[in-house]
Amino acid sequence: MRLSVLIVDDHADFRDAAAALLETEGFNVVGAAADGDAALAASKQLRPQVVLLDVQLPGLDGFAVAELLAHTPEPPAVVLISSREAASYGPRLEAAPVRGFIPKRALSGAALAALVG
């Protein structure tokens, strides 16, 4: 069964590239959002199993969105992504209610599956 994924990133080119990559590698990309508020609305409407969530977003950042998603009924598995390395986020990343973190340059279906599989 292909896991459903919502991609949240403020760069359209990255959303498109990530969707194409993940679809090819066995995931079902059900939607995309460009900011935190849109991510919350899309997650509520689409009910994805996984939310691939950029840390740096306009408005609510990825950490705030992850926190809000964690308190929804049947919360999705959240994986944070960033163009920065995990060490840039330190204790915030460790405390976040997420399955893990993938640097954008290392995104692959295998990397995502390893965290949510």
C-alpha cells in the first residue's frame, strides 16, 4: 500500500520536484501547501498519512505546524525537511513531535520510508 503524503514547502519548484521523486519511489502525493496555515487546512481536508514539512515557512514555522498536527485526531507522521542541516536546529528538533528530519539534498523515497515505513 502506498503511503499518502502532503508536501509543505514555500518553494513551488521544490514541491514539484519532491512530488515527482516520491511518486516515482512509491508514495502517493495527495497535495501540497506553501505555508503553515495552508498545511493545517490541507492536512485536515486530505488526511495524509505523512506530512513532509519544511522547517522554514512564512507565518507558522514547521515546528509550530508539527506541534499543532500532533494534537489532531489521528495525527499524520511528520517528517521535517530543510536546506540546513539538523544540527542547525539543535534542541528544537529533538523536542519536536516528529518522526525525524531529512536534509532536502538527501530526500528520497528510501529516506522517507525509513522514518515512516
